[in-house]
Amino acid sequence: MDIAPSQLWLGLVIGNSRLHWGAFAGDRWLGGWHTSHLCEDQAQILIRGGFLPPAWLQVGILPPWPEDLVAPGPIPIWGASVVRSQWQNLAAYPQIHPIETPQVPLADTYDGFGVDRALTLVGAGSTYGWPVLVVDCGTALTFTAGVAQRLLGGAILPGLRLQLQALHDHTDGLPQVSLDLDALPCRWARTTAAAMASGVLYTQLAGLHDFLGAWWAAYPTGAVVLTGGDSEVLAARLVALHPDWADRLRVDLNLMFWGLRLCRQGGAKVP
């Protein structure tokens, strides 16, 4: 696949626990992958290698490139970060284009509003229409609502695993628990570990139910899109509890990249 130098680019969102990468040819999506946070040596190898396929192989990562991909030069990156130290590791790359919240085509944001939330919201709005509620099910669980390309507001709480980790770290005697999301735990648990899983999962599902109900009460035709690492499982659990939601919930793991693509295009003008 021969791609002109102006066509191939990478999207990057640096999250609290992982780096999220996406490859594009112009506006066409080629595929995405995730990595752990890069150490300084890995970052330097990728920078020196122009983020081309051989550089990725050198750091032991195989992105989902098309097999016949021919990249003619260093690959531009459009990216955003919520982890300053990781961004500093890549700042020396001359082809990097940092995106911050004021550059995202979204009105009525506030000081401290995260660029990751801004990108997922405009990505959802441009893909699924406004009004839209984005539920990001990652390290933190965030609700971000927007109407007519303007931020309405939202909420933030600890994600599933962060809640379990906090119980282990900040109490005396509660165990480290790995949450199995493939099966619902018994609500009335009879072991400490199962009780922790029950409490965290069922209260989070109850919170999702409350927020989604409030959203649809205010915007009956409003879209709801789940994204983030736990989104597919949580969406399935919500539908199991509320079968009538099956046609109302969407899952899209790439909202942040659709937001970056919009920024790279110059962004739709905020009305």
C-alpha cells in the first residue's frame, strides 16, 4: 500500500495507564493499538526511527499496519496527553502536533476540563450526532454530555479496578481482588473478595442506570456512547439488566481518534 507523505499520520492519546495509538491514511482509519507507557529509551528509538515500522519492531511492538504499507518518511503524530511526563518523552519529535482542550472544537468548556474528555465528546458528536452522552469506562469512569457542540457537563468517579485497588490500599486486611467481568458476581456474597466485587460492580451499574435515566429524561432521543477498556462488558451487563436499552447504547472504542481526526481537519466551527 503506497501512501503519499501527506496521507499517513498517527493519532495518540496518552492515558493514565496506557498509550492509545491509531493509524490513518488521510481520513481513513487503518487500525489502532495500545502500549504501556514508554520508557525514555523506547521513546528515543521511535523518535530516531520516525515512528516507521522498523522502529516499532525495534521496541518489540507490532502495530496493525497493512502488510504492504510503504511509509515514505517520518510519520506525523497528532496527540493529546493527560500524563505530562509521557508527553515530555516525545516532545522532541519534530513531527508531533500537541492538541490541548482550547484547540478542540467544543464550546463552553471550563478551566481544567480534560482534553481526553473533550476529544471523545466531539468524536461522538461528529459520528453519532448531538446531543450525546459519552461514558468513558477506564481508570476513571467519566460521564461527559454535550448539546449542539457545546459542553453541558458531566461527572467523574473511580473506575471498577481503581475502586478495588483503593479498598486494598486504604483499608486494613481487604485483599487484592481481580475483577472477572465475564460473569456477574453473586450480589449477596459470602467471601470478602466476592463482597468487594459485588459492591463495586453493582453500585457502578446502579450509578450508570441513574445517569442514563436522567440523560434520557432530559434528552429522549439523545445518543449514549460507551468507550474505554471496560465499555463492552459494562454495556453488555447494562443490556442484560435492561433489555430495552439494546438499541440505545453504542460502544465505540475509537471516539478519541475521531476527535483527533476532527482537530486535524481543522475542526467543525463551533456555532
